[in-house]
Amino acid sequence: MAETGRAAVFLGPGKPFEIRELPLPALEAGAVLIRVTLANICGSDLHFWRGGAPLALPPDGWIFGHEMTGRVAILGAGVGTDSLGQPLRAGARVAFSYFYPCGRCHVCLRGQRAACPNKVGRATGPGEFPHWVGAFAEYYYLRPGGFIFRVPDALPDALVSPVNCALSQVIYGLTQTGLGFGDSVVIQGLGGLGIQATAVAREMGAGTIIALDQLDGRLELAGAFGADHTLSLAEVPDRKARVRQVRDWTGGRGADVACGFVGFPPVVPDGIEMLRYGGTCLEIGCISRGRTVEFDPSSLVWGSKRILGVVMYDPWVIPRALDFLERCRARYPFERLVSHTFPLEKINEAFREAEWHQRGAAASGITRAALTP
Ligand SMILES: [Zn+2]
Ligand SMILES: [Zn+2]
């Protein structure tokens, strides 16, 4: 096996990635080295790349990216199975989490591992052990205690790569809202998260699903993923008119659940306003600090509404996400989620393309660009 591998090193917003050759690490007991086969460019990666997300960049740069899948390259001492006890060998295809709840803090002890304040830790540079800390590289180092699951043979990589971020995130978030049988759901923002949330809400028993975006291609894709109604922000630019339309589609009441996947604070109050009395607003998209929005908290109080912030998920979600894909892959066009793939060397081009499409320059249904390291 090779002693080194290639990684795309990020040197800061506005600078091109640099492809570097790095040594493979000596594995700690309990760790797993994974050969990355597909790494998606997630919306949050674009935030880092643009400079919109908080980041203490290590002096020698940073390998990032987190939405990925791969094969076991090397198993550390003591690892013979995945997190569910299934045998694990070199070459096995796996899905795994990229964050590490500490298990020893007040929050973890309360059973809220997804909210553990220590689950991400400080960013380390490529020169520092374990070197391989991100998806945009040939290898990823799964730290001891990391959650890892075998992938069913029937699922291709393009379906599995969104599992450890977008898909698990929306399954966990929707579960946290308490979404119930027949509930109406508003989905704001139809990138990777919003599109998959549409199918997940459908499979969780949602009644009416209303999907909002400004790009026609994405609205069309939401329809294919189970949305009953789509609402174009380009066609209905007036927010009051949008709220009225959502009320019309929900028996005059407003939605039971509204989900914010946009990452654009000004639309957060719209979601709250689209809720019925006692409804729940799930916010996942806004990860950039310092971007604010004016909002009247009395609308929460008088409407008895909840806002729920969720970042990442509890590890039980990954096997559920894989089951969901196996069960429902014929029902929704999951293969349309990863729309463009690029070799690792073309990472700069891949980011430019992903940005171009996310900004709406092309009204296509593109959701994810991916790298094949
Ligand atoms: Zn992500
Ligand atoms: Zn913790």
C-alpha cells in the first residue's frame, strides 16, 4: 500500500487549493483510515470557501470537506467491527460521522450527543497528526470512537455520499421537530438538504409538503422528491403573498413544521410566520456568524411557536439513513443529487461550478458537485 496520498489544502478564502502529498498516519488503537471514494461539496463548504463561516485557519492550511463515503484502508488495533457489530475488513464500503461527541460533558451526559460542544474541536493543519481531517483528500482519518457503518452493496457511492451530512442532518432535524402523521411541512431552500428533507418528510408521514426556492430546476426536483406544492420566490417576490399562499395550502392555519435550509437570515422570519399556532420552526441553514435579521419575538409568544436549531446529528441516524435509501431508492431520483463529479486536481473548478449554480446563475436543478479523490 502507498505510504503517502494526495490532499487538497485550503489556504484561505479567495486562494486556490493546493494539491499536496502527505504521509499516511500511524493509526492509534480504535482508529480507521478510510480511502475516500466520493466527497461532495456541501453548502457549508462553500461558506468556508467564500469566507462567510467562522474559522481559525491553521498556519499550514486546512483539509476540509465532510460529506463523503469511502472504503476501509487500514483498521487500527482493536477494530474488528463497525458501530453495529458487523465485521469490518479492509476494502469494506463505509459511511461514517466526521464529528466526535466527547461522551464526558454535561450535554453528552444528558443524552444530547448531537449538541456536544466538543464534537468538532480545533481545526488542525496537514502537517499535524492525523493529517487527514477532511473529505477533499485521498484519505480520511476516523478518530478512535468515531461512528462507522457498513454500506449495503446495492447502494452506489453517489447515493451514500450525502448520508453522513445532508441526509442524516435532515432526518435528525425532522425527528427533533416531532413531525407527526399527516402534519404539514414547509421547506425553505432546495439545495441538498431541502430536497432530501422533502422525501424524508414524505416517508415520515407528512400530509401536505410545500417547497420554496427561487430556482425553477430545484422546484421541479422537489416535486420529484415528493413535494405537493412548490412556490417560486422569483414568481412571488412579495413575502406577505407567500405567507398567504402557504396558509391557503394548509387549511388557512399555517404549517405544523417549517424548515429553514437556506442559510440566508432574512427568510427566517418568513418561516416562523408560515407556521400555525403552536408550530415548530427548524433552523439548519444559517451557519455564518454575525449575519442578523430583525424579528419580533412577540410573534413566537403569541403564536406559542418554537424555534429549534440543529447542527449535525446523533449517530443512530446513519444506519437509518442507509435503510431509508435502500427502501425508497426506486421512489425518488436520488441519483440526481450528485450532479457533477470532478477529480481531486480539479477542485478549484469544482468549487467555482458549485458556487455558480448555488448563486442561481443557471436555473438548473444542480444540487451537489462532488470530487472523486
Ligand atoms: Zn455538510
Ligand atoms: Zn460532550
